[in-house]
Amino acid sequence: MLDEMLEPLVEALTPESARVLAQIQAKPAVQARVDQLAAKCNEGSLTEAERAEYEEYVRVGTILALIKAKARRIVAENGDG
């Protein structure tokens, strides 16, 4: 379902905008927080609030990964990858 919902976004991408999207990275402070929560999750020591926060990061990360994959496909299809 998510894949289908994102298709209009993909259709609107130019090769240049796809290239930009494909290279998006989390800011260092955000990545550090995700890494911290992931470590606590692996240790089994997340609080309920931290678990909710971590799950939200995971959901958003999944969506961004799908968008980036679609963007990389566009870049590759245009001979720029």
C-alpha cells in the first residue's frame, strides 16, 4: 500500500530532484539519537516513551528508505547512476 501511495511522488521527480532525494541523510544529532535508542532496544532497556520514539523513527526511516530507493531507480534509469 505504501509503495502505491508513493507512486505519484515518484512520477513527479525529475532526475535532478531524484538525485537529491537519493542522497538525503539524517542529521548527525538525529542519527546519534536513533543509534542510542537502538542500543537500548538491543539491551532491552527502553522506557515506554523511548520505545514509542524509537518505533516512530523506524516508521519514518522505512518510508524514507522506500522513497530513496525509488529515487535511485529514477537516477539509474536516466543513466546518471
